[in-house]
Amino acid sequence: QDAAEAPEGGFGLGREATTEEVAMWDIDIRPDGKGLPVGSGSVELGEEIWSYNCAHCHGDFAEGIDRWPVLAGGEGTLSDDRPVKTIGSYWPYLSTVYDYVYRAMPFGYSQSLSPDDVYAITAYLLYSNYIVEDDFVLSNENFSEIAMPNEENFFMDDRAETELPQFTAEPCMTDCKEQVEITAHATVLDVTPEDGGEGGGGGID
Amino acid sequence: QDAAEAPEGGFGLGREATTEEVAMWDIDIRPDGKGLPVGSGSVELGEEIWSYNCAHCHGDFAEGIDRWPVLAGGEGTLSDDRPVKTIGSYWPYLSTVYDYVYRAMPFGYSQSLSPDDVYAITAYLLYSNYIVEDDFVLSNENFSEIAMPNEENFFMDDRAETELPQFTAEPCMTDCKEQVEITAHATVLDVTPEDGGEGGGGGID
Amino acid sequence: AAASVGAAAGGAARASSDPAFAEIQPWMQELGDPVDAAPYGMPSEFEAHVQRKTVYWLTADPISSINFTPLHELDGIITPNGLCFERHHSGAAHVDPALHRLMINGLVDRELVFTMEDLMRFPRENHVYFLECAANSGMEWRGSQLNGCQFTHGMIHNVMYTGIPLRLLLAEAGIQTAGKWLLAEGADAAGMTRSIPMEKALDDCLVAFKMNGEALRVEQGYPLRLVVPGWEGNMWVKWLRRLEVGDEPWHHREETSKYTDLLADGKARRFTWEMDAKSVITNPSPQAPLTHGAGPTVLSGLAWSGRGTIPRVDVTLDGGKNWHQARMSGPSLSKSMHRFYFEFDWNGQPLLLQSRAHDSTGYVQPTKNALRELRGTNSIYHNNGIQTWHVKKTGEAENVEVS
Amino acid sequence: AAASVGAAAGGAARASSDPAFAEIQPWMQELGDPVDAAPYGMPSEFEAHVQRKTVYWLTADPISSINFTPLHELDGIITPNGLCFERHHSGAAHVDPALHRLMINGLVDRELVFTMEDLMRFPRENHVYFLECAANSGMEWRGSQLNGCQFTHGMIHNVMYTGIPLRLLLAEAGIQTAGKWLLAEGADAAGMTRSIPMEKALDDCLVAFKMNGEALRVEQGYPLRLVVPGWEGNMWVKWLRRLEVGDEPWHHREETSKYTDLLADGKARRFTWEMDAKSVITNPSPQAPLTHGAGPTVLSGLAWSGRGTIPRVDVTLDGGKNWHQARMSGPSLSKSMHRFYFEFDWNGQPLLLQSRAHDSTGYVQPTKNALRELRGTNSIYHNNGIQTWHVKKTGEAENVEVS
Ligand code: HEC
Ligand code: HEC
Ligand SMILES: [Ca+2]
Ligand SMILES: [Ca+2]
Ligand SMILES: [Ca+2]
Ligand SMILES: [Ca+2]
Ligand SMILES: [Ca+2]
Ligand SMILES: [Ca+2]
Ligand SMILES: [Co+2]
Ligand SMILES: [Co+2]
């Protein structure tokens, strides 16, 4: 099949976006602070907004209720058998909190919070994770100064170097093993949906 | 992709059909009479069965009611502008009548007629098409003696010889015509379904 | 859970004359459907007009009738199962697969009966094939009649089948030397039958049980249909219950009264199985006018051949004075639909659009008049002539014929 | 219209112990459905069990959750639209296409807004691609857990897309030299975002509006979705509303908190986009046991790779002692599912079934233990290890692991 191509100079389709339209839709925030609106919010105000809008799912201290996401705690658990991945223990950048809370929270009423609300909530989540003190005020000015504890533990996909060489060997076809034993059964964990089980293994988050 | 293959000696799947099962399902009839059951029926009885079971769709004389199929008449119309294709004017073999009536008619109660019924109806349809007299009795014995008027006018697909050579020439790409005129409009016939029209052109039968 | 503390965001910036920017759309604020809303999903409510449609005046009764694939609403080469046109002669049969059997009888060493479970133990193959009714475009023999490619060309669909090569099933029964023909029979109230020459049966026919990944649809022969690649749709017997091997063809109703091609001199071709190469421009077309005015325009269409692939399609904008090679897109598979595009800068003036398919045997789709010269206008079937759409300045399109 | 004259036919011959021959089936005597019964068709009532299924304990709420494709009920390589698994983070958004816009902003010469109608004027391409959630098989990292390939491997589907090459849209806006990354954003209430390197964006990504011929389904992003061939499903942003060109990635929630792969030492891989080669035996499997006893048996499965085609799949019946090359069936397309079969004569003894995919780069699907040795068991994502089914004498199959 042939590839679709554009004429010299383009199609001239669509229309130029107005500055207002871009401002309305361009809601993303980056680690370097790009996208942050002017504003600020304190841990104290954050706690108040949180208790009205967030706590009934995520818990008063962001500890999570029932199966709703846990947002605080879990420091030092990342190499445990059951790591607890939270904003404090796992997230590499604070900008992600601001970005995500505005675009997707509260669940069911996205993009309803003002910039000051989101600064305040973000400050409260830093506080819940012992990253700032209770008198902290977060703003577009000091935002980039906050470093997240786990940032250094992220690294770029290295499968090409660490895995692919090992997984491109020609495999054995005949008499590859002497013995084969069954080492694990799904029926032991017993969580197949048909059975109505409540689940034992990890979820998909 | 690779083709699916059978092992030497086959799979041994399925089971042998019993003689009774084959007899039950093997209902097809061929022009040479293969498949015809023992039986017979007169034009007279055929007319009676016809009037109860067939006439309300196909008409008392097989002339067709409303848009239901016309089964008689139309002789000599095959090269007309609007040919009338019936058993008498078009069908090459009588066996097709027997086969079809038993397998598919009456519409809504297939395979309900006895062999004698079908012989009788078939005799009646021959009579309606002026192929036999009113005292005719059709049976498995005399079935193959009936020749249908239009049999000779059927011939095997000859597109390979009569059309393909003409339709495999490299076509013109540039300046192929001087003038182009529109010679027919769908809107003149005006039968697009959205318009609720009752239809002017030929149907699909 | 509304934000009860703090003001609504960004109010000042909401200045745009485009209604899409008038407010944050509800679907970007409020939660959508949960994952248990539709265990088997259906199209969006905004696509409800994308439907198979029937033409009531074509037949006596909607039970022995046809509906048409909305080609102008589709793209690519796969027809979704829910939109595959239907043609049946005594209604779509609801067959219970537990009570369905496939019998092979006649000139075979062993007459056999298979359950569906037996059949699932045979090797399978997967192929994409078009299925075109021999009567597709049949209403156009006497002149352009129906305004829309759904109606002029919509007796076709293109599906990936999973099925058992027919030759494996026949080998299991053991074809006797005299066995030169096969009768395929359906389990519907029409007891549909067609005679198939053994050469084709042993070549590429399949006994299929899946279409586009899932079980055949009821109206496409659930649980079993014969697939006869490249040959007219009526031979693809649905609700397949029986295969009889014989020494002669059966000349049944669907190969004598119907599906024979009456020529101008009153003689009729029988056994016109292969579907000749054909194409149609699906967009623009009468049901899909150009609504955007002059400028960049995407013309799109479909082409297929019962004899192989479609390496090339030509398109004309001026009723055949000048032709341009279209761009083929998507997998090119034998006896499958092919998608073509021709992008051009519309000057806003009237157009006379045509497409012309070339197949891998060198066959070039003829004009309707070339066909009429050879066959007359009474043949009903096998009209693969070039279709013309007249696009007006308004962008509306009409089914026309040209000199 | 019963035959009131003449006796019922063939009464004497009706002798068979098979209930299928006890009487003429009603569907072979009585009329079926008319052609206007279902303008958009649905599967047979006998296939009602073929459904997407969710697992309630996996997530807090069925609105931000997942359901699974019933792979064991399908064949060939196309997933029907109604059965394509769903994953959304704030529910499936019902977007009105008339109010939908695609914006391109950021490091471009012209920031642009497109209506759906504008987009229909760009050239399109058609490609079949698999879409696999990075979390597919994620529940199996700590050991075999779920009994059924629908649950262990069903976060995948394979569809023919029609879409605009992303590079054409970006060229229309004019990418500035500093533009090395792209942010794709959805119009759902999750406002889903992912960062995509420009090299991939300009390579084979599509902005798609059709799947398997018809409009995208609501739950697959109607009216517009990004197609990112071979890369993890979360990046295929649905309800696509905005593309921003930038000089750095955004590190948003779905590429930090989620969709990063935590290794045993507490470090985490980010930007693990490519889906490694993988395969699974769909039949037999826990939801599709062998019910026919010893004898000819069809083993079938699916294989795919984010890096190319699958020229070869190996199958073992004895837990990996001996391997056999499977038969590949159907079109072999890059970054598409491939169907394989292995037909064998089952001796009725227990089996330990595995399949092992080879892709066109030479990559061979590893064991789960080989992956665990490199990554531990906390990674959630990208589990492409070899799956084992234990088939018992009864034909029942269980999800197990072997030494
Ligand atoms: C009705 C329940 C509910 C409410 C109220 C709610 N959330 Fe959430 N929150 C969720 C769910 C569900 C998710 C996970 C969504 C997903 O699966 O993508 C989530 C995810 C999050 C996450 C990301 C968690 C992670 O580990 O990636 C953050 C941060 C968050 N919420 C913050 C908030 C804030 C701040 C508020 C109030 C302004 C709030 N939530 C209100 C249900 C809720
Ligand atoms: C309720 C209406 C109805 C009744 C009653 C009926 N038919 Fe028909 N008949 C039809 C229809 C509809 C067709 C065309 C079916 C199709 O499209 O394949 C047909 C077709 C036929 C044909 C083939 C016509 C052709 O040109 O190919 C024959 C022969 C026929 N019927 C004979 C009979 C006989 C004999 C009976 C009674 C025993 C009968 N019909 C009762 C509706 C009816
Ligand atoms: Ca931005
Ligand atoms: Ca969690
Ligand atoms: Ca269990
Ligand atoms: Ca016979
Ligand atoms: Ca007629
Ligand atoms: Ca009209
Ligand atoms: Co024909
Ligand atoms: Co990843």
C-alpha cells in the first residue's frame, strides 16, 4: 500500500486557535513548572478543601478508604513484598500532583477547582507525606523548589540493553528438561471471577 | 500462512450416517430423475391442492398475485423489453419444480407435502403452462419424458471467451473523450427508498 | 462532591465564538459509563443512522428479501458483522447449534454426520473474502435508478472467516472417482441448494463458523456457512446442513429460474459463478454529499475481484476524459475488498466521478454500455459496470450515466 | 397454509437415535426473520455467553476499571468491536462529535483547531494493530492467579483502524525545531494524558476515527483516538482532543504513578512503551476445556509483538520438555495479532501446555521466571512470560506454573 502524503505547503485545513481557546484547554503542567497558573494555597486551607472534596474517598489523612487510592505513606516499602506506592513514597515530581488533581479530581467533577484550591490541596498532600510542615504555603513561585523523595529511583527503559540480548537466543526444541513439576495453581489462590472470590493477588491499580 | 492438512487415513471424526438419516435428509431431485420418490398425481388433484395451498399467493392459474411470483405464461417474451420468466417460459428442467416445491413451498410450511401431493402440483403447473392436457397424471415413471420448452436456450458461462479478451486491454488515461453528456438521471426514475417511491425499474426477483 | 470551597476556574478566559469552547463539556467533567455497562457493545447513539436498509418494492415480502450494507458510512476493508447485508429466501433461520448437523452423502466412501463439536476438531484457516450477491447493481441494468451506493452496490460485505477447508471434510468422507459435483444445502425453510464443481470445492472453499473473530451471525448462516471465495454470494450456502457428492449438477431453482443471466437474444448463461472485477466510489456519493465546499477533498471507494487482488484503481473527475491512479490502502488480499483513495483540490465546479478497477489477471472493469452491448439489459445479475456520480456545485451527488 | 390434502411426508423413515433427526427442525419449515428485523445486527441468542467480563475486586469502582476480551471464544485475528476490552479511568465518555475539536498547540508555527469535518479532509490509511494494556497479565506476576485466558490475557484487542497519519496533522501545524515530545490529551473526565517522543509520533501513529470499518465505539474513544502501534494501550489516548508539542516530556500521572515498572530493588523503569512479544493458548484453556476426550484435537492461540510480525510460535504439550512449531494462519501483519494452531492426537493423558512467540527481530518470549529474575514481582506491567495450562484427564484446564 502507498503512504498518504501532504501537498507542498500543507492542506490549509482547520483554523487558527485563538489565544483564549488555547488558554482554556492548555491545562497541562510540567516538572519544570511550565503551565502553572499564578496562585497559592496553604496546607491549612488545603486540609479544609480536602475534607470536603477528597477525604470521603481517600481518607482524612490521604490514607485511602476501602479500595480507593492511598496517597500518603509507604516510605521505604518500594522493595518490599507489597510496596505501597504513594505521592510521597513513589511519585517523582510534584507537578504531576497539581496537573492530575486539576484535570481528574474530584472523581466525577473534574476541572472544577480553582488554581488556589489546587495549590492548597497539593500543599496538604505534601504535608500528609511529611514533605513540608503544617505552616507551608505553596505557590507558583516556590513550586519548583520542592523535590520529591523518590525522583532519583526512576530511570529510562533499558530493556534493549538489559533484556533483549538474553531473550534473542535460539531456544531449545527437544529434550529441554528432565523433569517438570507444577509449582503453582490458580485454584489455590481461588480468585477467578466466576467464583465470586474477593481477590488475593495484586490488582491492576 | 501454512495450509491446514489432514493426516494419512483421515481424522476419523464424525460418525457414519444411517440409511434412514440419509433417506430423511437426501431430498434433492435431479434432471435425470435421481432422487424422485415413488408416487404419482393428476392435474385434477393438483388443482385441488393448489387452490388450498398455493393460489392465495400465486393466483388460481399460477399467474401471480400482487408481487408474488408468476409461475405460468410468458412464452416468447424472453427477448422482450420486460421478459416474463416462468416455469413454462424459462425453466429448463421439470425436476427443479418438484425439488423446489417440496423443499421450499408452501412458503412458511416447507417439506410438508407428500410425494403424491408434489407430483399432483407439478402436473398442475405443467398444465397451467400448456405443456400437458387436463387429464395428465405425473409419476416417477413418466417424469423424465417431460421436456421443458426453454431447455435449449441455456448455455454454459462463456465470459472467458466472449468478454475477457475485450476487457483486458490497457485503457486510455488522458484525453479519452472530447465531450461528456449526462444520458440518464436516477432522479428521473425517482425510486430511491428514502422517497417512499413504489419502484419503477426491475426488482431483484 | 463539588468543590464547595474556592471559585470556579478560568471563567475569564472562556471567550470563543466556537460553541465547542463555550463551556467545559459535561463528558470532560462527569463520569462516563462503567465497564459493566455493555458486556457486548453497540455503536454510539450518534451513529444510529448507520444501518442496513431494505427497499420494500424490490420483493413481494421482507422475509424473502434483501437489505443493503451502508458502504458510504464505512471505511477500510472490513465490514462490521452488524452491518453485513442480508439476503435470505425464507427468512433468517435461528438454528440451535446443539441440534445442527452436517451430513456428507452421495458418491463418497463413507456417508458421515458431524456435530458442531466434531467440526471444531478439524484444522482451520483464516481468510478475508468479499461476498457479493450476483444481483448487486442489478437494478441499474436499464439505467441509473437508485440514489446511493448503499442501494446500487450494497449487496456486498468483506469479512475475515475462520473455517475448515472443505477439501478436508470431503477427504474424510472419501470422494469417489465419479464425484465431480457437490450439492450444498441449507437448513433454513428455503432449504437453499447450489451445485458446485468439485474443482472449486477442493480448491479454496471453507466451511466457516466464525466471521470477524466471533460466531457467524444468525442472518449469515449461524452456526455454519459455506465460503466460496470470489463466487456469487448465493452459492455461500448458509445454515449449511448437507453436502452431497454427485456426478452431475442439480440444476436447482437457484441455478435455473434464478442466478442465470438472460441475454438480449433470449438465451441464458448458466453457472456464471465468478464475480468480475468491480469498484464504486463510496464518498462522495448521493447519500454522502460534499458539505465542505471547494478545497482539499478525500474521494474514497472500494474495489474487488473474484479472480484475485486489485493492484490498481483509476479515478476520473470529468466523466472519463482523464483518469488518475488512486492510492490503494490497507492489506491487499486475494478475493477481498480493497480500499482506494484519491485526494484532490476541488474547485467547487460540477464533477462526474467514476472509478475503474484493474485486477491481478489484467481484467479492467468495463462501462455499463460495454456490458449492455454484450448482454442486453435483462440479465439482472453480474452488473459490474462503471458507476457515475454527478457532484453538483452544492456538493450534492446524483446517480447518472454519461455518454 | 398447511397441506390439508395429502399425508405428511416420509414418516416411516424417521428412525435415528440422534435427536437432530427426530423431526424436521422448525427452522427448516417455518419462516425466519425478515430483512428489516435488525438494522444493526447482534449475535445469536445461543452466543449470549460470549461477553466482556470484569473482575470487581481489581479496582475500587467499575467506573475506573477494566473488562476483558473473551479470547477463548474468538478465532482468527480480528476482535469484533462489541467485544474489545475496555479500560477507562473516569468511565466511557459519550462525546458529541459535533462539539468535538482537536487542538494542536505548543511548539508549532500555527496553533490549530479542527472539527471532525475538517479531519475528514485529510488523507487516511488503514492498518490492523493490536492494542494491549501494559497491565495485561499483571495479576500473574506473583504466581498463577486467574483461571481463564480472558482474565490472564484479555486486556488486548486487534482491530483494523482507519485514521490520519499523525505526521500529516503535525506538519499542518508546523513543528518547531525544539519540538521533541508530544502530549496527547483526551476529552474524558480523566483528561487522560501521555507524553510521546516525536520520533514515534512521526513514524506510524494515526489519529483514527474508524475501527473495523465503522465509527470508533464510545468505549474506544469515539469520535477520535490516537493509535500508537506496538506501544502500550494507555498511550492510545481516547476521545483525543489535544496534541501539544513540547521540548520535554510531561511526566504525568499515567507515566509516573502508573505505567512505570517497579523493579525488585525499588528502582522503577519509566517510558517502557514497547510491548514485548507474547503469546497465549486460547483453546484449550480453563474457560474452554477439552470435552471430546482422546483423539484429534485443535490447539489454538494468539501471538503478537510490538516490534514487528510473528514468523513463528512454538508449542509444548509436556511443560517445555519438547517443543513443536505451530501452524500460523491468516494475514501476517506488523504489530498485529497472529493466529496459530497446533493439531495433535490427544492420548487422553494430562498435558502441560505452553506457547512461545518468536518475533521478526529474533526476540523469543521468555518464561515468567526469567522475567522475575530480571524484574522481581512488583512491576505490575509488561508481564509477557510464557503461560502454562494444565489439562487434566477430564479435559479441564487450570492455570499453573511449572518448574
Ligand atoms: C468519589 C471518589 C473520589 C473522590 C471524591 C476523590 N477521588 Fe481522587 N481518586 C479516585 C479514584 C477512583 C482514583 C483513581 C482513578 C483512576 O483509576 O485513574 C483517584 C486518584 C487520585 C489520585 C492519584 C492516585 C494515584 O496513586 O495515582 C490523586 C492524587 C487523587 N485522586 C486526589 C484527589 C483529590 C485531591 C481529591 C479531591 C479534590 C480527590 N482525589 C477526590 C476517587 C476519588
Ligand atoms: C404465502 C405465500 C406463498 C404461498 C402460500 C406459496 N408460495 Fe410459492 N413462492 C412464494 C414466494 C415468496 C416465493 C419466492 C421465494 C424466494 O424469494 O426465494 C415463491 C416461489 C415459488 C416458486 C418459484 C418461483 C420462481 O420463479 O422461481 C414456485 C415454483 C412456487 N413458489 C410454488 C408454490 C407452490 C406449489 C405452492 C403451494 C404448495 C406455493 N408456492 C405456495 C410465496 C408463496
Ligand atoms: Ca501546555
Ligand atoms: Ca492502590
Ligand atoms: Ca476456583
Ligand atoms: Ca441426493
Ligand atoms: Ca418475478
Ligand atoms: Ca428522488
Ligand atoms: Co451468476
Ligand atoms: Co510501560
